[in-house]
Amino acid sequence: MVGAATPAVLERTRVLVEPLLAAAVDRLVDELRLPARYHFGWVEADGSPSDAVAGKGLRPALAVLSAEAVGADASVALPGAVAVQLVHDFSLVHDDIIDGDEERRHRPTVWTAFGMDDAIIVGDALHNLAYQVLLEDPTPERVAATSRLARATTVMIAGQAADMAFDDLPAVDLPACLAMEADKTGALLGYSASVGAVLAGAPAGKVDALEAYGVELGLVFQAVDDVLGIWGDPVVTGKAAGNDLRERKKSMPVAVVLSAGGLAADELRALYDTEGDLSDEQVSLAADLIVEAGGRDGTVAEARAHLDAALAAVDGVGLEASAVDELAALARFVADRDF
Amino acid sequence: MVGAATPAVLERTRVLVEPLLAAAVDRLVDELRLPARYHFGWVEADGSPSDAVAGKGLRPALAVLSAEAVGADASVALPGAVAVQLVHDFSLVHDDIIDGDEERRHRPTVWTAFGMDDAIIVGDALHNLAYQVLLEDPTPERVAATSRLARATTVMIAGQAADMAFDDLPAVDLPACLAMEADKTGALLGYSASVGAVLAGAPAGKVDALEAYGVELGLVFQAVDDVLGIWGDPVVTGKAAGNDLRERKKSMPVAVVLSAGGLAADELRALYDTEGDLSDEQVSLAADLIVEAGGRDGTVAEARAHLDAALAAVDGVGLEASAVDELAALARFVADRDF
């Protein structure tokens, strides 16, 4: 693994959030608790202890930093941190069904391990639990935080629907791809990066700046994810090489090439215009085509541009300097990651 | 059709709620709006106008009556009425996938018409929209109404999980069946029958009485539903005769027989202990067995007992007499329906 060192805020936040998250999940009935705990990597499918690799906990870390950025204690952010993690995980459980993904973080997905019916209802339970947990916070600001969660989640779901609709379109240009990814990934990261400030009762200007940082970070995250979805090492990504191409996803590198038009776009469109999953040979051909036509470089450039925009959003708006430094380190970590 | 005349409150409420519900659904992105509008029976799958039979609108009617029962105007209840309808419909869309039901109200279910992936995400969108709509209500009481919605929905999801788990149990007794059905159906009806009073800021005693009425009504509803699931006329139920037996559901008539034990219970358990769906002959045999062993009469008796409990809950607690009369008429309508 190369790239930036893991920012300390991730571990610092995990220690605060995971016990609360575990307590929330433990409130589910037995039938839902086991698959939910399995999804979080805390147990194996038979209930035995697991040493699975957990998620990075990016969203809770953003929530905590957004409280600290407005001078509040990390504890203020915790109900928001738990809620946003629950919403994120509900979306993962359902998206894995929709995308037919059989593995996540080197383990069978919930639908693969427990069946589709259980995965549907476990996702529903996590989604609903997010609202329940957040509304139990005693602060008056929980109301604004919950309204914002509802709006961000509606946008996230719309983004997932747009991504699904891309499968039926002959081509997708870069603006359409960025708009979809801003919805699918950016909205909830924007929420994550501002909910602590909302719960702290911070003024709208600071909340908006933090949210803008999060939306931009979402596009950084997605650009890197889309590069890894084609050229990532299966050992570290936990997905087959060229997975996104095999499934003919219209991700950012593909959209860059299709947007540019010309011969490479025609060839790529022709490859995508066949029936069924692409063969290994076709995947390899498509990957080379995209590199030559500048799709990989163009996507890396998008990641850099949105990283700059994220950093600019939290600069000069009166946020606490140490938190801004940590937000910047986190954004660079997301931009540089290779897993 | 026999049974009580359709209570006027259903039509009176539909006129108030349906435009708001349609406006809420219209806020969804195109990809989600069409399958959602199809589910509500407003359009066909191709977007053309539909003359589909709509749902009865029981939950919105309860919400409106609960506001009127505490002396408030029907309008106070409307955000709650819309929210509870959205949650109910999200659960129908997902439950139809889980139960493998291909028809609802004589039309293909959403997953049948649009595919499972779309049905998952449309359900998610309706679930989330419920919170978004309710939180936009300007009254301070929206916060309590939303917290209660989160709790009721968690219980509803737990009930659905319990129902799914019943499929893997050799037998289910009556108390377990009633507990599952109180969760699966009663919790959201209890919420429906009290949310108007919550939004009106009514005292806890009246809210609790109305909620208790709704939970009991849920058991009435479910008992009748379970009788119709075995002996209902397919022309009016829109489902195949004996459907619940064919799928080996452990519904209330079955649980009554299994609880009583003896020869009939052994025979029924043996029938249920075969592989795959039951044949027409086995369905007919099981239905006769349940009648002879008192499973049908026992379930009708449960419906009557919970009807009495529902009526008793709203008696003598200082609610408006005209609303109590309408609640009673609605409960009798639910108990007497044969569709």
C-alpha cells in the first residue's frame, strides 16, 4: 500500500463511534441483529467473532471534525456520526443486491451470506434505525440534523437510481456522470462533513462551507474509486480486476472518453454495445483504450480538481485551524488511497 | 360483497390526502416516480392513466380521525397521514419481493412490473420520503410525531422479520403469532390512529388510548386477513384461493390449531412438513382440517375480541363523541370486510 499515512482522526473517531453504533445495532431483534453485525464485520455469519477488515469510518470522522471545526466537542457530533454510518451501511447492503456484488471487503455480501430477503429487510432496519437514533439526541438541533439527513438520503437514493438508469443508456457524458456521483456519494459525505456543526448550532455560513467540502470530497472519492474499479489491485480492492468494465459501468473514466468523442469513443461504445458481461480480453482491450484516450488521466485530473475545491471550501471561513488541517489531511488521504 | 357499508371517512380523507401524497411522490426523480405512481395505482407501467382499484386508505383515515377525536381540525393530521401512507407503501413494495407475491390488487406488483432492483430502491425512496415530508410540517409537534414514526417503523420491520423467521420454525403457537402480527400490522396502525392527536399536541392519555385502539385494530385486520388468505374469494382478494396454505404461512388459523395440539395439529404439521409448495389437494385437505379443528372459528373469535378491545380503548377517555363513532364504524368495517 502506498499513498498518504492513515489520518489519526479515523482511529480517534472509531473508538468514540463504534460502541454507540454497536449499541444501536444491538437494539434490533435477533433475526436482524446477526446479519447486521455480520455486515459491520463484527461477527462471522454463524455469529462467531470475526477479524474482518472494517470500513474506514470516513463519515463518522467527518462528522466529528465538523463539530471540532466550529469549536464544539467531538461528543456533540456522535448521534450524527452514528446516523450517517447507519444510512451509509443501509445503502451498501441494498446496493450490493442491486449491483449483484457477491463480495465486499473480501467477504461475502449480506445477500450472498444470508439471502436476498434478509438483506432487503436488514437494510430497511438500518435505514430506519438511523432516524430513531438521531431523534433520541436531546439537543434541539437534532431536528435540523434529521431534516438534513432526510434530504441528503433522498438525494443519495436519486443518485443510485440514476446510476442504475445509466445501464440502459447507450452513452453518458462527463457532466451527467459527475452529477450522478455528486448525488450518489457527495450528498451523504456533504451531510457527514456538516452534521457535527449543525448539532453544535453553528451559523449557516460555516455549515454550508463544511457541506461544500464534503460534496467535493465525494467527487474525489468517486473519481479514485472509479480508477480503482478498472485498474485497482484485486488483492487490495477485494474486487476482480476490471470489474467495472466487465459489468459495463459508465463510470468516470468511461464518461471522460465518451464525452471527448472521436474514434476511441466509437470503439468503446461498440465494445459496450455487446450482450452480457465482457470477456477478459474485451476488458483488457477497453482498459487500454481508455488509457490511450485519456480517460484515466482525465479522471485523476477530476480527483485533483475536486480535492482543490474541497480544500478551498473550508479555507478562510473562520473554522478552527486544527480541524481544517485534519479535514485537509483526510481529503488528501482519500485522493491518494490505492485501496 | 357483504359486510358493513364503506365508512364515509375513507372517502372524505382520500380527497384531503391523495393530492398531498401525489405531490410528495412527484418530488422523486423520474426513474423512481413512475414505479412509485404505478404502485399507488395512478398510472400503468408505461405511464398511461390507470383505473386500478386504489388501497382503502385506512391509515390516513385513522390519522384524520385521531386529530378530530381531540378536537383538532383534520388538516392538522395531514402530514402524518401522508407519512404513514408512505411507510405502509414502502413496506408493501419490499414485502412483495420478500414474499414472492406477483400480484397486488389484481395488478402485477412493482418488482414484477419493473424488476427487483427498481422495487428495492423505490421502496427505499418512499421510506425516506416519509421522514422528509413529516419533518417539513412547521409545527413543533412534528418532532414527537417523527420520533414515534421511527419507533413504530422499527417495530413493523421487526414484525416482518419475525414473520419471515416463522417459515423456518416447525410450529408457531397463537401467542407468538399474535405478537408477530401486533408488531407487523398493529404498530403502524397504532401510529396511524394517534399521529393526528400527537400533531394536535393532545395529552398523553388521549394519545395512548388512540394508539391502543390502533394496535387492537391491527389484530382485527390481521385476523380477518388471515381468514381471507385461506378461504377468501380470489375474485375479490386478488390472490389465489388457499394462497397462505400453499405457501405454508403460519398465519392465525394455523397457529390456533397448532396451539391446541392433538391429532389435527399433528396432521397439519405433517402436511406442512413436506417440501415445496402444497398441491391443490393438500391445500384443500389442510383447509378442511383447520375448519374441523376450530382454527377458522378461533380466528374469527380473535377478530371479535380485538374489535371489542379496540372499541373499549377509546371509550370514556374524553375523546370527541362523533370521532369515536367514526372510529367504531371503521373498526366494524375492518372486522366485517370480505375483500
